[in-house]
Amino acid sequence: MAHGGPSALTPGQLPSKKRKDVPSLPSNGPNKRPKNSHRPDHRAKQRDARTLATQTTGKAFKNGELDLDKFVRAREYEIRALEEGLTRSKKALNRRAFQQVPKDLRRRTASHNVKKVPKRLRERAKKEMAEDNTPTVTANKRKPTRHMRLRLETAKRLRALGAKKKAEKEKAKAESVTVIDPNAPPADKKKPDDAKPAQSSTAVKSRPPKVKKAALASPPVPKAKFRKRQIYKSWLPTHLFHAKRAHMTPPSTPMWRFCIPLSPTAKSYRPTHRASHERGAVAWDMSYMSTIGLQGRLDSILGLLKALGVASEALNGRQGEKWRAGARVLETFVYMRVQPHELIAPVTLVWCVPSADSVSKSVEEEKQKRKLLVRVHPSAFYQLWEEVLRLGKVSKPQVSVEDLRFDIGSIDITGPGATEALLGALWPSPEPPEPASGQAQPDGGEAMQIDSEPNTPTVGQTWTALAGLNNPAMLPRSALLSLDVQDPRLHHPPRTINLPKTDAEQHKLLELIASWPVEVALRPSQVFDRKARLIASAALPSQKAINRRKSLALPGQYPEALAKDPRIPVLLYTSTASAHAGRSRDTSPASSTWTLLAPWKCIQPIWYSIMYYPLSTGQQPRFGGLSQRRQLAFEAGVPMFPVDFPGTKAGWEWEMQERRRREEEWRRKPKGKRVSWEKVELGGGKKGEMGVGWACDWERLLAGSPAPEAAVEKGQDAAENAEQANAAQGSKKDNGEDTAAKQLKSAPLRPTELTQLPAAQARALLEASDTALPPPRNLVTTLTTVRLALLTRGVSQACARIYRLPSAISNVKLRKQWLALLPTYKPRKQLTQGPKQSLPRLPKDAPPHVVQERLAQSLLELPKAGEDEYPACPVEEDLIGFVTTGNFNLEQGQGTGIGNVLIERVMEEARRDWEGEGRVVVVRNAGDRVGRLARWTVV
């Protein structure tokens, strides 16, 4: 028996093999497998690595005697097999360093650059690459190309030239005229000639520039190396963070004059849904939101808001009392002053607490000097700015208007861990000592005297006591907090805060929410003061100074707060997803969001502390882009501005932008893979898509169906006509642009009669009786936003067509066919539980023939989509609107959509049968022949 060889195995054993033999394929087909063959086992290598070769002890015993030599050799072979098996098993289950990276950070292929692996794994990656002799990628070994070498030499010469010019400027500055101190004693004539005149120790200070109100603000001057990249756009304060981790808007086509993150580079659709609903948090840098500051007498500002269409209950009634006092925020819509009072955009109004001067002097409430912040979407900023500027000039007395777009930034954060992340990042500053009576404040006013109970907690104490709050909707609606916080860099990296664990602590938190002591003692926020914002931004120490203070602190502790530390003023308020939609009846308060307002330059340090905060659930807050905001608004069933407001000026511009994008995507596809719009079959002998297939064709809807001759001409594919024109010209270009590019740029003008009606007014109009007062506008061209819940299978997409049910007079048969597809029962939760096609339940003792009849009835009663018996889509006269946002809703578990309909075409049936057939419509995706039943709700 050979030592450790195959001869040591028993006849019933075979040596282990690393790879299995490929099963032989039959001769009747190259890709066919025999019936008795098994599928390949992909875990054979791992199983084989764990299998150990053994020997029996039978050959060591002969006639009852032990052959010691054979017994030792057999045991030696087994020990060696055990050692080799341990090595093989370890290597089989071993994972390389790049495999230890989280799934959302992994690449499709392994990276051979250790710098792309996290720091904690770099040493291990270097060792593995050295053992495997893996070729490394090192920057200092790369040979620059000829073009790169020329660029490096040019950069070197430019640096030398810049250093030379800088030295010349410094030399000329040193030889400039000296400033003589006028307070110095006159020079003595008896002094020697080498005596020099007394010089001033400080340079001549110029007067600070006066703030020009009623003028558009300029973006902050970027650093020299980033200046060329921001010529036609502006960066957000957190641009460098997002540019490395997200898909940004193209450099040549910024959005709303900003470079905005669209979506994270990692997969984020489902993780965003889980972080915002189950556990975690999602944050957005919303500094691109525009802010307008108003200052003047209270009655003048209220008159301006009334001219913009703000509800009178909030302006003068008891409903807006806390809002006018500065304890709440108001989210509402604003309109144009002139007829037909066109909707501008949803806005957020934040009052500043009355100053101490007006309170101490007992000035009448209407004549008090107040400040107000108006936050609006950047797409509607210029339209609102011109309107507010015009109204501010005609007010008596006038209201000063100020552009604060680049002075105040904002962050939005939502999810169960939103409050916890903010508490870990925002540490309230120590309360300053109370100034003496009459002592001047930084803004020039006197100290505000507040009558409060001695045991009333401060705003900072109230804020820190909110630990454990998972849903901001538990707080008073639109609650507002104003406090000063410390520099977040002093406490970076943040640590997980202590959350309440006992029932007593939870009960204390509920008592705090119920009492809400913030309303007892209100103080003016420094966010409204320009001087305080500038001081907070300019007083931020450098990162080197922060690191120096951290090194002097005790191990494991943060630096102590000093009196000279900058105080960053912030405003925090809550908002729900249904705030602008008028809070629909079936909208849950689960989608509540914290909004933080702070000086523009203070947003970046706050953002980094939020992003790197370790949540108690073991995660970190996620960041989102514009796509994630659309996703969460869609899942909450509320419209998003300006996407779902095509009746406004900003919404129409968004629609034109989306049209060009969809058309370009359609053109890039080959003819064999793109939809031929003129060949789309709609059922019932109808052929050809209604309107432009890649657009929500509101022009076609308002103009009605064209004549047959015009329909044929307009039904032709516009892209094919453009291609034929280009082919005829022989790809000639006129002024550097071809015909297709010109056609993309020539966007149709917005119909002047197209208007948008908010949800509250639309709901009141639809629920009113026929004897109600006449509407103030033309309802034939008025749109309202609705939420669509599909009653059967299917998913609605953007640009889907919305039809009302055929009339009972014109087409009774088709209407009955569609109504037959309605569910036979109404589920209790229309949006959370998908409806099912079900028949009345049979009794348990039903005879067999009745059971068979019921089974056949359930199988043959309703036609399936795509069959000949399936109802055809209604005619174009029944077209009432389009879907602006549609997809499968992860929260509802079914297909939903957000669309707009002409209110005049649904008003009659909705008033007649509000809860029944009056709210049932047919939704058909563009380019598809199958329609789906859906139920609409005004939002």
C-alpha cells in the first residue's frame, strides 16, 4: 500500500475530485438533456471541499492480530486528509476584501485599486493582492499620454506665471501710499531727518454696502477653481457631497438655474420606500427652494396676502391666530391678483414673533412692524416675485420686499428616524445670560419681556426632550421651533443619542407633546435678521481650528462649549404630505417631514452631521434626489409641484420639458422597436393614437376632436416627417441646427384659457348642489388634480389617457360592458386593499352541480384584457384628462396614478352619484389598446 496514495482506499471508495465530469448529451439534439440526468449542482465545489477521505481499519487486522505499520500509515493518511480538508474548506468559504463591501457599494467587477476599497479593508486587500500576484493600479506608475503631458506642462507654466503676478501685486501694495494717523502729534521740525511719521495700525475701513431691497439676489462667489463651472448655474451648499454619490443634472442643462441631484447612483427605489415608512430616514438638500422676505406693518402685509388669494380665516380669523403669532406655519396657495386669478404655486408662510420694541411700546397690533418669510418653488419664483413686488409698492404704507434665495438654505428629512437624526446633529447652544432691562440687543431692539412660568422649559430643552419621537405628525400640526444650535463640527462624528426605554419616559414624552410649552414663551428668531445670519456664517471657525479643539479635549469626549462659539440660528417646522392638497379624507399622517431653515453657509456642516449619524436601528440616514421626492409624493397619493399642476405656468414648462425628453427617447429607438402611433388599435375599429403619444396633449383636449381630414394629417407621425425632411435636404444644416432640433426647440405655447383649481375649491364645487352659486371662472378649461386607484389589474404610466364612462344615451351597450367589470363588493379600505372579482359565497351544503355552475360562471363571466370580448375604449369625446405620474405603488400594493381632469366634464356625473359610478373612469396607457377601470378622488 503506497503512502497516502489512491491504493490506500478501499474498493468501494473513490478519490475526491475538484470538478465533476460534464454529463454527456444525447445525439438527438445539441441542447437537450436526457430525462434521467440531473441539473448541474453549483455547490459541488463547496461540498467537495468539506468531504474528507478516510480508510477503514479492516486491513490492519489479520487473523485477530494488529499490523502496527498499516494502522499507523492509515491514520497518517487520514490526518493529512483532515489538514488538507481544513485548508480547502477555508479557501472555499473565503471572501475577498472587495466582497466585504456592502451590496449597495459593490461594483459589477472587482476593483484592483485598493484605494477604492474602504479604509478598514485596504491592508487586507493589499495582502491578498500580493499573495495572488494581482496587478495593481498605482497612480505614480501610470505614464501620461502626450495630450496629458501637454496639459501638465501648461498648468505648470500657468502656476509659475500666477505666482509671479501675485508677487508683483504684493510688492506694489507694500510700496503704496501710507495712511497717516490724523490723531498723531505734529512732527517736530527739530527731529532728525530719519524720523518717520506716525502711521495708523489699522487700514482705512470703508462703509459696509447698503442692502438693496426689491432687487434680485446674486449667488455667492464660488472659489476660483470652481468658478468656471458655475457661470450659468449655481451649486447647492452640499454639491460636493452629492456629485460623488448621485446622478446630477447635466452641466449644459441645469434645472431651475441650479445643479440638482436627481437620484443616488446606488439602487434606491425600494430602500427609499423602506427608509421612509418602516425604519430609517431620507434627507434632501432643499436649498434651491426660493425665499422672499417681507417687512412692514402688519395690516399692509395682511393686505398683500389677501390680494394673493390667501384664505381670510387665516388672515383675520381665529383659525390663524397661532400662525400670526409665529407659533405655526401656513401652507397654502397663492394666485394672481388680476382676473382670472391664475394659480401661481403652493407657498409656505412663516411669521416672525413680534419684536420687543412693539410689545413694550404697546403699539396697536395692526401697526406693529412684522417680518414674514415666503417660501416657493424655484420654477414659480419669478412669477411670484413680480406679483409681490407690484403689490408691495402699492401697499399703504409700503412693504419692503427682499430676495433671500442665497441667504437661507433648507434641509428636508422624513422617516421614523428623522427626529433622532436631527437631535444627534443639532445641539442647542447654552442660553445666554438675560440682559438687563432696556439693554440693547444685536438687532438694535430692546430685550423682549416674556411672561412665562418659572418652570417652563426653554425651546432647547423642549427640543432635546423629543428623543423617541418616531412620527412628527404627533406634534401639533405645522408646529414651529426656533432655536440656536452649536457648530455641528464640534460633535462630529455624531453618536447615537439615548432614547426613552421605560414606560415612564414614554409617558413623559406624550405629556410634553400634549402640553407643547413652546407656545408659552415665544422669542424672535435670528433667521429673520440679516445681521445675525451674516455673523453666524462669518464666525464659523476653520476646520483646522475645530480639529485643534478636538485634540485638546479628553479622550472620548467632545470639546466643551465656549461663550465665543458661533450660534447658528435655525427654524424647524413639520409638514404633512397632504398639506397643500387640503388634507384628503383618506390620507394618513404617516408621511410627515421635518423642514430645517438655516443660513446658507451653515447648511453644509449640518448636512454632514445628519448623513453620518448612526441611527439606533443600525443604519444611517439616506439622501435622496428629485426622483425620490416624486416617488414618496406618489406613494402618499398627493400631487407634486410643478409635475402634477399643468394648469400653472411652471407646470406647463415642466410638461414641455418632459415632452422633449420623451420624444428624444422615442427617436433614439430604431423603427422596429418604437411605437407606431398611427397604427395603435383602440378597439371597435378605431385606429391611431389620440393626440401626440409622448405628451399629455392638453391642446388636443381643449380644442376637441379635429375634422377627419385634419385628423389624418395630424395623426401622421411627426418624427417620420422630420426624418423625411432631413433626408430630402441631404443632412444639410441651417445655422448649425437641423430640422429635428428646431422642432424640439419650438415648443407650443401654453393655452391662455388653461387654469388650475386647487383641491379644496374643486371638492366644494363637486359636492355642491345645482342651486349653488355660479363658479367664478370658466370651468370648461379648468383642471383639477385627482388620485387614481385602479380597480383591476394593470399599472398606469405617465401620459395615460383618462376617459369617462360612455354616456347612457349615446352608447348604452359599451357603458354596461364597462360597468360589468366593476367589483361586486366595495372593500373597506379602498386604497390599502386591492379589490377582487368575487361572487356571493355559496353555502357549505350546496349541491355539486351548483358548485360546478358557480365555477364555470367565475371562469367565463368576465372577459380578460386583450380578448375580443373585452370592452373597447370610449371615444375621444369622452376624453377628460391625462395621467401625469403613474406607477406601481409600493405602499398601496397596486397600481395608482396622479392625473388631471377637466372639472366640467366630470361635474355632472359626480354630483349625481358621488360615491358610485360618478367617480369611475377608464385609464389607457399611450400606445396601448387595453383600458383599465379606476376610481378618482380629488387631492
